[in-house]
Amino acid sequence: MSSTHAGSTAASGKPILKSVPRLSLRENLAAVSAIRRDQLEFMQNAVRNHGDIFHMRLGGLPMIMVNHPDHFQRVLVDNHPNYDKDNFLYRAVRSVLREGLIGNIGGESWRHHRRLMQPSFHRSRVADFVVNITDLTAELFRRWESQLYVDDLVDVTTEIADLALRIVLRSLFGVDMDERSRKFAEEFVEVNTIVGDFFRFPFPPLSWRTPSRNRLRTLIKEMDGFVSHLIQARTSDDSERNDLFTRLLNARDAKTGTGLTPGQLANEILAMIVAGYETSSNSISWIFYQLAEHQEIQRRVQDEVDDVLGGRPPTFDDLPKLTYTGMVIDETLRLFTPAWHTMRHAIEEDVIGGYHIPKGSNIYLNLFIYHRHPDFWPEPTRFNPERFSPEEVAKRPRNLYQPYGSGPRLCIGKHFAQAELLIMAAMFAQTFHVTRPQGQPPVGFAPLITLHPKGGIHLRLRRR
């Protein structure tokens, strides 16, 4: 394959495609230890040295890294039918979540599930669950207020994870947390670590009989048991409830008239519980951290919240009015995207940015790197909510910012997540002024399945 620029043409008049540049053997060998030591630093250096598209090996597994808006647009939107999730990253995810929407390879199976579930997550339907978010958030914040007299240092990450799980359980089943659900949360933390380690060094395969792989299977079995317990308890209750489980149980495909099988329903419930609390808890922790880091931004959020809400809890209709708070959330998600990387598999050969993509290629898309692209984000590591003013957004290429993905596989829970983050941030700003403890070093990253704050986030609160 010629390395001639894509603008050149052969005698036949067809464009001559470029071959994707490759990391050298030495670089690929060095990557094995570099990725295990600091995966994010390795990827940043690789993009800096090789540009927006290159071929690399991760633990011996070949993949093509893409890092340009045109590349993302091609893979996720314009030619999305050619790119499914039949790759080693999602095989690992499917070991936990099976064929739920998140891990489903694609094709008609995925489309069927999406058609069934989409109506339950329309923006208008999210309004029904706002009271769950406000009530449970207010309950946590009252407890924090009562503790300020003893110790004003709060373990935000742990407490918010607990809150997010409470919200998803009440929205799904109308139930409260108990010891069994706390055990589920602990089990997923362990699963997250094992699978995150596997991606950094995908050997031995998850199917092997090693202590960590055996432990993973045990944890997954326990998590499945928890979901089965929830479903059994809910279906044995004859009372009418307007919860997400009821909606999904009764959902029917307009084309076929069929619903989810019991196994499919259990898989989707597991995926929603994991996604509903894991990504939201990380995001809100990072939002509170940024408010503590940037006092002027915190004051602007407080002023807006006071002006819009006047001291009352937010309603669904209030959320579009919290424009600056929404900009702060968007900028936080840009820098700390919880679903920080994804992969696709090329079903047939393709062309991306003038480069030939062979059939069967694994395409790697790293949102952490992409959302820091210096050609599109001036001073990319600086926290600046003004990037998300309407004027600035209009200047940027489409699909440059995508914390929820894009195209047909856009996160189905986007509207729920956005409402949850806005409500929590607004109520937090109403209630507390937050600072980072003096002498505390900056919080680093733990890139597992999701992007965790390394060591957790601990902040000082005082009542406003």
C-alpha cells in the first residue's frame, strides 16, 4: 500500500490511499510496561509523537488509534453499520454485562433492544424521576450538615457513589439500599479493577482458570444473584408502580410486538445499575472537586442557583435555566469523561481520513485524549466553562465533544444523567461552600473501566 497522500490519484483515476503509520517494534515493546505503569501518559505521548491516526499493539493485540473529529464522525456516525463492538475490550465488558445495550456487539439484536428501551428514557419521561434525585440528595446533604460540627472533611467519592446507587435503585424498582446492595457495590469495585487491569495487559484471557479470573467469575455470579433478587421481589409485588422496571417489563417492539425475555431484562437491569451509579458518581465527584479548585467559578454557580431557585429544590423545568452550571458540568465531563475510552471493530475495509482501514481492524477511540486535542481545545488542560457558551460551541466541529458518545449508540441514559448532575450540583451549591484541604496534592486518575479519581476525592465543606 502506497504512503502517497490521499489527494494523489492512480492511473485509474481512483485516489491512492495511505497506509496507517505504525509504531516501531521497539515502541510497541516499550508500550507493554509503559501502559501498565501509566496508560494515560503513554497514550498522550503516542499521539504527540505519531499524530491523529496510527497502528499500535496493546499487549500484543493490534489496534488503530484515531483522534480527529472527522475520524470519530466516520466511525460512530457516517459509517457506523461497518463498526461493531466485536473486539477484546467489549468481550471483557460482556463477561460482566453480557448482551445488554452497552456491550451488545450490534446488528439487529442491538437495534431490537434499543427500540424497546428508548421510549423509557426520552427526556420527557426523565421528569418522573426528578423527585427521587432531589429527595435522596437532600437527605445526604442534611447528614453532611449535621457532621460539619465534628469534622468538615467529607469523603465525597464514597458518599456520592452511595447516593447514586440509591437513586438508581429507587428509580428502577422503587426500593431503598440495604446490605445486599452495598455488597453489590463493593463487588463491582473489585470487578472494575480486574477488568481495568486486563485492558492494560490483556493476558491471560479472562476465560483462563487463574485466581483473579476465578474471582471475577465469582463476583459476576454474585452480582447476577443480586439482580435476580431485585427482579423476583419486584415481580412478586402486585402493586402498581411507575418505575423503570415496570416500563421495561411492559415494553413492546412496535415492529414485532415482542418484549425483552427474562434473561435480556436481567442483563439490561444489571447494565443500568452499573452505568447509573458508576459513571454518575465519578462525574459528580469531579464536579465538586472543580468547584473547590476554582472559587470564582463556584461563586458564579452559587449566584445562578440562588437567582433561579431562590432557595427551593430544583424541578425539571428549572434545569434549562441553569445555563452556567450546565457549562461547568460540560467542562468537567470534557476533562474527566467517565466512559473515557471505547473500541470498534471494522466489519469490512474502510477509509478514514484518507487512510486504508483493513477489514477486521480494531479501532481505538480515547475520549480522555480526544477531549484534550490542542488543535481544537486551546489550553486544553485548563478548566474553562466558557468553552461551552453557545458562541464557542457553534465554532467547533461536530462530534468534537461527546462524553455520552454519538451516533446511534449515543448513551440511552444521557438525559437522566444530565438531569442528575445538574440537580446534584445545584443543590450542592445552594447548601455548601467547598474548598480543597490545605496541602492536599492534586487528585490523579485511576483509568479502570471508567475514569476514577485516584485515592478518592476528599473536600472541606462549610454551610453557606
